[in-house]
Amino acid sequence: MLVVLPFAVPAANTGVPLQAANTDVSNINSLQRGARNFVNYCMGCHSAKYVRYNQLARDLQISEHQLISNLMFAGGKTYEHMEIAMLEADATRWFGAPAPDLSLIARSRGADYLYTFLKSFYIDESRPTGVNNLVLEGAAMPHILWQLQGMQRAVFVEEEHDGTTYAVFEKFEMVTPGTMSAEEYDHFVGDLVNFLEYIGEPIQLKRRQLGIWVLIFLLVFGLLAWALKQEIWKDIK
């Protein structure tokens, strides 16, 4: 079966063109919403074991009280990592495979991949979870955001090439509307993916800021070096 999505940006390793996530890790409000979305909808199964809660609070500019009240429902200490209680054996028994840690998922898969993946679940009654995914065919993950997005079906059309008939993806059709509009869901997923992009490299904001200062230093140093050279060589013809 050949599956094609009519999106704009081609994927390098999936064969499915991806939608642009347009992440911006300097957008603190988006990161705060993304952290909320991650804790409420993802941390039941997925950990972010390379991220500490207190580091999250500092980077996202939230107080310790806000951190504990809104992001640490299971209690614990603020210096602890974002771990989960689910055992790998239980996850394997329920879903067929352990749920992966998401600390580095944006770096390994890419933000556009995650954004498109979270928008591409469709009804497939042949699957144990009742859904499939256009980006990752046969995904074990259920559509945890179905109440927000709704349930959609994928429409395929048959095309023949060189004597072989292929089922080619044409569009999604909404079957059961969710609590969010399509635009609201796009923003929700965008904030979540932005947060995943941030936790993949929490230092990236400081790294970029430092890079600007380094460039300014090199520019000033270069001008001073040029002025010094002009002064030293001014009498030499």
C-alpha cells in the first residue's frame, strides 16, 4: 500500500510529507501551555527522565507553588526528574511495547514529525486500539487526544501505476467532532510539540543568547584589531 499525504514539507525518513510545526522555544507562554498539556495528557505513560522539575520551573518562569500545584500531581520533590509510575512490563502487556521516554524525542524525530503524527490518527477497527496513524502505520499508541480533536477517518482512493493498484491517501473526514475546533487543536498540539522541542535541549535558549554576545564580542574585537592595524601601518607605504 502506498500512502501519501497532501502536505507541503516532505519527510526524509517516513515517506509521508509533514506539516510545519513552527516551534519557537523563546515563547515562554507557549512552553507553559505545552508543559501543562504534556503533564495532563502524556505523563500517564511517557516520562521525561532527563528533565528536573525545578529546572523546568526556572526556564518557564513559574513559581515553586505553581509548579507543585499544576505540574506535580503525584507529589515528590522539585529536584526530582519527570518520571512515571508505569512499569515497562505493564506497558508491554497493555500496548505491546514500553512507552518511550520523550526527553529527546523531538531531537530524534523532529518537531514537524511529532506535530503531524499527533494530527494524523484515524479510525481503523482492525487495530487493537481502534485507531491507526498515517505517519506511523501500525502505531501501538492509542489516540489519547481524541476527545479534543475528535475521531476522523482516512479517505483513500485507488490509483494504478505500472499495473499495480495503490491506495493513496486523499483526505481526512471528521466522524465525531471533538471539544476543540481544528484551529484550537492545532494550537494545542503546537504548544505540546514546542515543549518537547524545549526539553530536548533545555540549554538552547541560553546557548543562543550566549551566541549573540559572542558575535558582538568578535565584531567589536575585529573593529579594534582593524583600527590597531591601521595605526601601526599608517606610516608604512
